[in-house]
Amino acid sequence: MNTKPLALITGFGGINSAGRSSSNISYKNLIFDALSAKDKIEVLQDLAVMEGMIEPIGRSWETTSGDSIELKTYLLENQEKIRSKTMVRKIDKEVYDPDGIILEKIKASSAGQLPSGFDPSSLYAARQHPKALQMTVFGMSDALGQLGIDWEVVQSKICPDEVAVFSGACIGQMDKFGFGGLMQSRLKESRASSKNLAFGLVEMSADFINAYILGSVGRTGHSVGACATFLYNLQLGKEAIESGSARFAVVGGSEAPITPEIVDGFYAMSALSDDKRMLELQAQQNESIENGPNQLKACRPFGNNIGMVLGESAQFVILMDDALAIELGADIYGSVASVHSHADGFKSSISGPGVGNYITMAKCASAASKILGASSLKTRTFVHAHGTGTPANRTTESHILNEVAKTYGIKSWSIAAIKSYLGHSMAPASGDQLITSLGTWKKGVIPGIHSTDEIADDVHNSNLNILMDHEEKEPNFYEGAFLNAKGFGGNNASALVLSPEKTKEILNNRFSKRKMKTYQSKLIDVRNKSNNHNKSCLKGNYKVTYKFNENVLQGETDIKISKDSIKLKGFNKPIKLK
């Protein structure tokens, strides 16, 4: 019997081009047409507030121009306008070129940007933070709100070194407040800021969480694996929980890649869905070119395609060991059962795909067969494909998934590819996948690919069901979700995540009926607090945590070291040395 602690998902939050992650808002925007009327109103309200279109005035609502409105009527009448400011769309000039210094017309004008009008820097004292770090502060605060347990309560139950944070970027902070400002300073004949270099570092997201949100002295780190970075960090989080080195782990990533330098870099590689080739493709597919490039169809995973679309995202999940989660009454959104990362071996091209992803997917499928059983693997799991929208990806990844499906007797494996909606957010891309999976377990819907009308002829899909339309099942029908990622350099990773119901099955076999009954009573209060977080966000009352220069520990006065322990001021429990 496996006695290792389970890595339970007990909180999640963030922001991407579809909206806020907590309460499954961003996920519900992807499946908007499959939602109930009530859910549609919630999504529209959240987005309209975020975009600065409406605001609450007492118990009433007004547009930001001061006009009184009946909320539901306004939202339904303006739903197309509200949702048009989300997901993949034409790049906002103020996002791509805020200083108005780029004279050359952008060659790839499609991107998955944060909802237009939303500015995370306005929510706290941003102090020239790069956008990805602003998104980190918002996203981690959102995850703590979804957690529904005050951080101080969690902290009182664990030792100071039993916290771990694994979060960061893949490319780094490339806007004017990070590496971008550092590199541009000489060209602009201006001075580099003292913050440009430090703030540009890829691990800075974890550092911000430790220094300004959690005040953690626990384990810190960030494993960079190109486009598989989130899963590399998820592997670290899972291992930290299972080994007992951490009882509370934050796993995340934040990337804001819509800058001229990054766009130009990917354009030079012919990796982007650029405007010229988009128009050529639209003509070949007998689609209208009258209105220029169709941004809604810019990213076409597994279809006839030409390249990927960049996206902005910051995603965070909170992991706890099972004993701590049960003690605190934490809500359980799933569990991390298996994560694997492997290289490609010898390569002919550093950017070309290799064999490593066959290994990671096969290992996760093997784990699913053991944990869920062969029958459930075949019929009650689904896959979030990397699905970048490039010609190379559609053939290589589809072959990997198809071969694994054949091996395990899966006849029609449901495949999602959400970059068609969100774009490719690089480091947190698999965070987008994980957050969406949590939504599928809640609502029972897997988002279909709506950006293409047909699967390309060179896609391997004899045993795959690449979803062109949403797939709707009962909530918690699926017991496991596979997350897949392939990155430049031979960075491949796959993960198996179990559903809340399957996770609770395992917990019921681990803990006594008495403990589970006590857990259920505590869970009521936790869910109430989590729901209150959502209600506040729906009114634009974002409770962002940013504790700059607060409760700073001094080595000379606030730490006491003995042979047995280290006692820190402000922490209930000591760090044990024996």
C-alpha cells in the first residue's frame, strides 16, 4: 500500500486571456455556449468589471460613463462586445508598443492578451514591476482567495521550512521594466534602471511570492523547461509533498511574451501565425480575406495551420499533503498522481521535436492504468494536448498520443487543445491546461477546437477523438486528465491529474470515518470563504496581497539557533534540526 502523502490540489487562481482563473471563470469563458443562463451572467459580469465597462454603485450598477443599468439586461445585450475583449484577438497597440517607438508594422498581429482594460498594476503599489510580476501578484492572491483558508492559519499548523514555492517564467521579463529596458537603454540613449536586471530574472515570480505575499523562509526554486516549464515545477511540487520536505507547495508560472523582441524572435523562426501566411491560408481554405487576417482562427491545432499564437498567462495551484488538507478542511479539487519529464536524446535541431515525449506520455499512461484501472484509462480519461498550431506539432504530437492510445487499447481518446482559445503562454501553458481540467470536472465539458473546420490529412488520429466541438458529460465523469507539453531543446513533460471524486475515494481509504466527518464539517466554512472571494471579485473588489517591507526579519534580533531547532520571530513552530 502506498503510504506517501498525496499531493492534493487545494487552491488555484490566476489570469489569462479568457479571464480570472478562480471559480473557473476563465474555463467557463471557453465553453460559454454550453453554459447555463446563470453561469453566463457570472462570466459576463466578471469580464465586464475586469474590462472597466461597469462598476457597482451601492446595490446598483453603472457604466463607467455614469449611466445607470439593469445588470442582466446590459450584460446580455453586450455579451459579444464583452467577450471580444478576451482570448485570441488583434494585439492591442498599448500592449505591444506602449511607448509608441516601434515604427515597423507588426507582422503577426494575433495574440492571447489579458482582457482589454484590465491593468494588474493598478491594484497595488507596483513600483515599476514587469507585467509578468504584476500578474504573479494578482494570480497568487487569487489562488489564496480560492483556498478559503487564511494563510496565517495554514502557517500556524506547519514548520516555517515546510513551505515550497516553484514558479517562474520561461523567457524572462522582457518589457521595459525587465530585460527589455536593460537592452533598450543604450539604443534609447537612456540609463538602465537598477531594477531591470533583477526583475528580468526567470525565477523572480517565486521570489515575489516568498518575499511579498507569503513571507516564506521555506524551499524556493524554479525549474525551466521551455514550454513545459509549468509541468517541471509541478513535478518539483509533487516530489516535495511526497517526500515530506514540504507540506504546502505553490506551483505556478507567469509570462507576458507580447513584446516586439519576443514576437520578432518567433517570427524569425517561422513559428508564428503571421498575417501574410494567415491570409494565404484563409484563401487556400476558401475563407474570406476581405477583412484581413481572422484572429479567431489564427491558432489551429491539428488543423491545416501555419504557426502558433503567443498568449499572456499567470497560473498558480496550491498543493497540500493529504493530512494537512484534512486537518484544515481544505477543498479538494484533484490530486497530482504522476509527472514525468524527459529529454530527446541526440537531436538534429535544437528546436525540433524528438522521442522524449513518447516516454513521458507512456509513463503517465502506465500510472493511470495502475491507479484507475485499464477500463477507466480507456473510457474515463482525456488529454490536454500541447497543441501549438504548428505543422510540426500536429504530426509529431498526434503520433505520440495515437501510439500511446494504441498501446493501451484506447479506441477514441478525447483530445483538447486550448491554445486555440488562449494562445501559447510559454511557461504557464500547462497551468492553463490544469486550470481548465479543474473546470471540466466541475461542469463536465471539455472545450472543443473551434478555430478550424477539419483535421489535417497528416494528423495521426486512428485512436484519437480530436474534439472539434465541446464534449459534454456529467460532472466528474472523467477520472483522470493528462497534461502534455513539448518544449524547445528537448524539454518534454506529461502529467496525470486525478479528479476530485477519484481523489476522495483514495482519501476515504486512508483516513478514518471520524476524521473524514470532522473534515466535512470544516469544509463548509472553507467553501463559504472561497465563495465570498468570488463575490468580491465579481464586484471588482480584488483583495491583492502585496506586503512590501512588512514584518521583515532581522538576523541579529529575530532568529534564535540551537542544536535542535531554529526559532523565528512571528512563526508558531520552530524549524527542526534533529
